[in-house]
Amino acid sequence: MMTITNNSEILFIYDAKMTNPNGDMDNENKPRMDYDTDTNLVSDVRLKRYLRDYFEKQLGKPIFVTENAKDAKDRGAQIKKDGKSHKDMIDCRMFGAVFAETGASDHLTGPIQFNWGYSLNKVELSDSNTITSSFSSGEGVGKDFRVKYSVIAFSGGINAKTAEGTGLSAEDIGVFDKAVINSLPFCRTRSKIGQTPRLYLRVEFADNKAFLKDLREYLSLETGKEEYKVRNIDEFTLNIGGLAGYLKRFEGKILKIHFWKDDMLKLNGWDELAQAFKGKLSEVNPLEP
């Protein structure tokens, strides 16, 4: 498989209803929040965990950061035992890895990176319920905090120059496009069920030199009510008119815009985007093998 040669920029939006998108273990496992702005936060590590679990458990692909190996040394030993290299692991090719060989730690920089996700609306937390959980050491009592409703946006990118070191291929990117959309619905644990993908865009450039700003800066949520009170997808419209205008400035450098959008998501500005990039839009079908 040939290594990719084109950079990409990524926008991924999903919503979370009465669930805990990313618990903070240092704060009673409450959903991560920026309390200055009342926005919900989700780490890039959490998003990559969704993807790794999907690769391993749904697609049957070997991954490096797995529950079967606790640390970098164990993971490296497992790879050698199986007669594989880091480039045989799809998560290494995408996200890189920290590994240990001959007693020394090293790392492989991943070409696919995200920054932290944050909600486009102001978010309220539900009152905690006390729950009893079973552990290997016995039962324990904890608290169960959830967001009432959160529209979470991630921005990321794919660096083709970095891909030269991991061997990330066009086939891998095809798997990645579908996995971003599919991985959340497949994560049906008690605290994570209730998350639904709504929009995915991957802006692919014609070379490995172009980069864009954070695409979330060109979005706005139109609610017609207090953001705190939004509880469902039919209660807002996502305005991407600013994003369409921004991308149009780079029309000559953009090869394709790979996209998927949920039919329930109301978009303002989609027609402008479709018109500006007529012939360059490529719809991702997450149901294809």
C-alpha cells in the first residue's frame, strides 16, 4: 500500500444526550467541563479510544494500544511475539505510538491528530445519582453525572509528511473515514450510550503543503432559545456559511471534500458549500465494508 501524499483537515460533530462523553477521574468522574464558559470538553485521547476499540472489536484489526498489553514494553513484546512491526498496527499508522525497545523508550509521531473537542452550546449537568458498582475487590458506591445535551465538535488534521514515517495509506484513510462515523454508535456502554454522529468533513488538499485554521471557528449554533435549554437535535440549526466562505478561498488547493451528514441535522450554508465545490464533494458511506 502506498503512503498518502495529500494533507487533510477534519471536522467531526456529534451530540450527546443524558450520557457522559468523557469522565474526569480527578473530579468524581464528572463530564469534563470548562466552567468559565459552561462548555463540555472531550479529550483527543477519548476520541482515539473510540476508534481503536472499533478497529479491534468490530473490524478485527490488530492494534497497538490494546487492553491485552498494559504498557509500552508489553505492547512491543506482543508485537514481536506475533512477528509484526509497528507499521502492521492500524492505530500506529494513524496515531503513532510510544514504545520501548531494548530498555529505551521511543515514539512514533502519528499523522492523524485531533485537538480537544468542545461543545458548541452551553451545557448543563444532570443531578448526580448514587450508583453501586461491582469491582474485583468488592462493591463500591459512586456518583453518576451526565450532560443533559451537548453538541460536540472536533477539529483535526492529517499530515502527509508525517505519514511517511508510519506508512499511512489511502486504504487506511478510507477505513478511518467510516470508523469516525461508526465508532460512537458501537460504543454502547452504560455511560456512553446516547452519542450520535451528526456531521463529518474531511477536506483533502492536492498536496502536502496546505493547512487550514481550526474549522470550528467558522461555525455557529442557531437555537432561538437559551443554549442551556437545547435538549434535542431538532431544536437548533448549525450554520456553516462562514465555513463555506472560508473553504472557498482555498478552492484551487482543495482536491476533494469527503463528507457525511445525518439527515436530522439542520444545516444553514450547505447549499453554498455544495455549489462552491460542485464536482469535488465525495460522500462517505459508513455502511460500505
